[in-house]
Amino acid sequence: MATPRVLVLRAPGTNCDVETAHAFQLAGAQAESVHVNRLIENPALKDRYQILCVPGGFSYGDDIAAGRILATRLRRHLADLVDTFVHGSGDRLVLGICNGMQVLMRLGVLTEGVGNGASEPATLTWNNHGRFEDRWVHLATHGSSCVFLRDIEHMYLPMAHAEGKFVAANDATLGQLREAGRLCLRYADGEAGGVQDEILNFPANPNGADANVAGVCDASGRVFGLMPHPERHLLATHHPFWTRRDVQPEHGDGMKLFQNGVDWFA
């Protein structure tokens, strides 16, 4: 299938669905922003799509906890949709960005198979300084199983969240995820910074996440969640210092991530 169709899921409070759909369209996909209520009314709509993307924003005002209400609605009313995309025949992809990663974490699909059966092997909680943080961050990839991160070593992307600190239930669970290559995106110390397990100081690690984790994938590599926003760095001119660069790249760092998702179906 050369042109996959993307379901960009939105809910009250979602505010990055248009940009995310645009990113997929630039990468060659057909993307449609669909309200969760429309899917609940007509669950068969899921069969139109090959990629499910939960974009950023503040779904349901982040009441109770970021992503909790949308995750609960998906679990109770659209469990078949989640199961189809996550556990189906392996011909679909799932991407969660910022609030979307929070939703995927609440659903447990990013940490399945670890934690010795714990109900919540890992979570996303409040940033160390207890407030919303908005800045650009350096990122390094770890492992090669994630579909969306193929042939990407480093990225420079903006992040914007208050509850983005990845915390594992214990060292054993963190070790399981690390050894399986599922802690696939990490905050890095500068443009040349690599993957480190020792927690970096602020602002290199903007929230205090364990092992500097910025993104996690499932065991198959088809389901991926990340806290930074790749849809906000699609063009070279999105870079905050683009006027100071002697050579402009063709695309911004986030573009390759969406291209990888589309190319997987080629």
C-alpha cells in the first residue's frame, strides 16, 4: 500500500491535530482528523485507516491526569479500535505525540510485557520543577526496532508539557525496557550528545525523566510515543536559529519521523 490513510484522533482540548495531519500529508499519506465521538458512534470507521495518531494538546483539559480521560474513553468505548491497531495482524502503526504519548501510557500499550504483571509498570508524571515547560531539546535515539525512528540518530525538537517525566515502577522494569531497546528516544546533552542512563541536569533533561527517556515503543516497534513535537519542526525554517545556519537542510528534523511511518507501507 503506497499511500496509507492516517486517523488523527481528536477530542475536546486537542490542539495539534491540524499540524499533525499536515505533517503526514507532507510525507505522502492521506490524513483525516476524526473526533473521538464520531468513532464511538461509528466504530467501523477504524477500518479505513492504517495509521492511528493521537496528537498533542490537552484532551479533556488534562483533568484528573494528562491523557487519563481520553484513555478511559478509548478503553471503555473503543477497545476494539485499540486492539486492532496495537495487537492486530501487524499491518498498522500507532503514534502518540505529547498528550498522545500520555494517552498511550495510560492505556498501557507502551509498557506491555514488562514489570512482572504490574498494572502500571511506568508512568508520566509532573516535571521536576512542577510547572509547564516549553523549550527546544536535543534528542538521541537508542536501538533500531522503532519504525518511526529508522535511520535517525539525533533530532532537535520543541517540547511543551507539564506532565512528561517518565518514571518506571522500579529499576528492574526500567532495565527490561532498556535491554529490549524500547527506551528508544532520549534527551541528550547538546547536538553531539549520545544516549546516557545517568539523569542529565536541567535543561538538557527538561523534566527529570528516568534514564532521560523522551520516547518509548512497544516490543514490535510499531507503536511509539514521544513527548517532544516532531510536527513543529517540519521545515528547516522552523529551527529557532535558522537564520544563523550556513547550510539549510531540506527538511526540519521532525519530517523524517513522519516519512518513516509512511514509507513503512511502501
